[in-house]
Amino acid sequence: MTHAQVGQGRVAPPSADVRRRAEERLAGLATPAGALGRLGECAVWLASVQGQCPPRPPSNVRVVVFAGDHGVTRHGVSAYPSEITALMVRQFLSGGAGVAVLARAHGATLRVLDIAVDVDAAAFPAEVTAHKVRRSSGAIHLEDALAPAETAAALAAGVAVAVEEVAAGADLLVAGDMGIGNTTPSAALVAASLGLSAAEVTGRGSGVDGEALARKEAVVAQALERAGDRTADPIDRLTALGSADLAAQVGFLTEAARRGVPILLDGVISVACALVAEDLAPGSAAWFAAGHRSPEPAQASALSKLGLEPLLDLGMRLGEGSGAVAALPVLRSAASLLSEVSLLADVLGPQDA
């Protein structure tokens, strides 16, 4: 697969004309100037990515969870063993996972995909394993996460899934994640993308502290040193420091942006993937909004680079896409306000306007 096949090349921006009209409508509402705060900003973004003013509240929200295991988990970077990943995939399927509960509460469709869980493909239904690339990934401080062909296959899987979800009528997409140890490659990707040190991006993830946190930081530092200058290229960066599930999410994000469907990002994993997506397909970030602020330091750095301000700040670190789904009512509220609040000109009437 060539880079062009996974969406390399600038992505067309959302409508500037609609954004201007949305800003004008916001300024003309029968509310004090700036009174809607971030809700007003969200409404303008939603109008621009929908290409219509006023915007409509997203009604066909589709959440895709990319699941995979990570070789670094065997090296003490997580509070939990890798076996939890497969158990959690079953929780997604049974409806008991956090994001499954939130998706039901907010009328979103949930889909989980085994991209690289460390189990045989027969462990899950065929529709879950249809895009499986491999079992787990290489321990990135010792070896590449993927072979180049596996990176290409994972990116292509993400593209294919985005095509399927858009064809199903998605008007907003959420990329979720499940994978014990996945904050370690995510931190490494953010560091490599932004030229930061391991100390600046390494956080507690699933709850490590003390010696385990120091070990995690050392793993990220060693991975960055091992990968060296290869990380300048976004696809080589995924090969050296990512994983199949993260690469699939990158393909998903770039293809959704290319097709003009907005994406609500979640925590550090999806934001790390968004950074790589923006490098691979410049302009993609204009189609992204940030659902919530994660306690992970790497997420804050990545959001700053992408120019995104999260809708929620609840101290959540569950992953799964849960923070993004929790933010859905905020986005829907923003759309409703810009659409339904009276215009000042109508309130005053023609004689007073």
C-alpha cells in the first residue's frame, strides 16, 4: 500500500462560508454577546462540518472501538495484565462496558473490532475479527511494533471501517480504544510527533505510580531512542512505535475527514492517533473536536498542537471512547441553541431593529 492509498494529501476543509454564516447567526441571537461560551463555538464548528446553518443535532452517532494488545505490557508498564483486553472486548459485546452504557444512554451505535487482541480470531464473532491484523504487537522499546505490511493492513482496515460507517449514515463518528498498555505507545507517538521527551508525555495510564511509572517512562525513552529519525514519516512512526489498533484508528480518522464526516475524539489514545492522522493527511484536524480532557500529559500536548479545547473536563481516564460519548449532549445542546434560540432582530421587530 502506498501512502496515497491511506489518504495522504491535504484534506478539504469544512465550509468557510457556512462557518461565517454560523458566526453571524450566533452574534445575532437574542442572548448577550458571548453568553453561550463554548457552546456557541461548538455550534459554529458543527455547522461548518455539516455544511449547513443552523446545524442539526447529530442523530446517527457511531462509535467504533479498536481493540488490540501491546508487547510493552509484558514489561511492567500497566497496572493490569494483557488478558484483560479480551475480557473487556466481551464486555463491549455484552453491553456491560462503560462506553456501551453511555452509548445506550445517548442513542449511539457501538461497534467493537479485534484488530490485534492477543487471542485467536476464533475467540470472537466473525464480525468482530473481520479486520484482525495480528495478535498483539512488538514491545516498542526492543523492536518495531509492526512489520511494514502490517502497518499498511491496519491503516487499510481503518479506512474500510470508516467507509462502512459513513455508508451506514453516520453524521458523527467516535473512535474508541481497548488495549491494556496502550497509553505507552500513545505517549511515544505523541513524543515523536511533537519532539517531546519521555518525561513530558508519560502518565499514569491505568493507574501506575512509583517504580512502575518510572519503568514506563524508561520504556518510552528507550523506544524513542531506538526508533530515531524514522519517526519523521507518520507511517514509519506507526510501524516503529504504534500498534495495529492504533494504526487502524489513524486510517479511520483520515478517511472520515476525507469524506467530510466529523469526529469526536476521546482521550490520549485517539488524540495521539489524531496527531499522526494530521501529519499523514494535513487538514484532517479541522474535522475533529475533543470530547474530554484526560489526565494524561501527552493528551494536553497533543490537543494544544491540534488547536482543540475539550468539551468536558471530568478527570476521566477510562478510555473506550467513553469521554467522547459523555460529551454528546453538549454537542447536541450547542446545535439546538444555534438552531432554535430566537434572533434578536425577530424579538425586537422591524420597527425597533
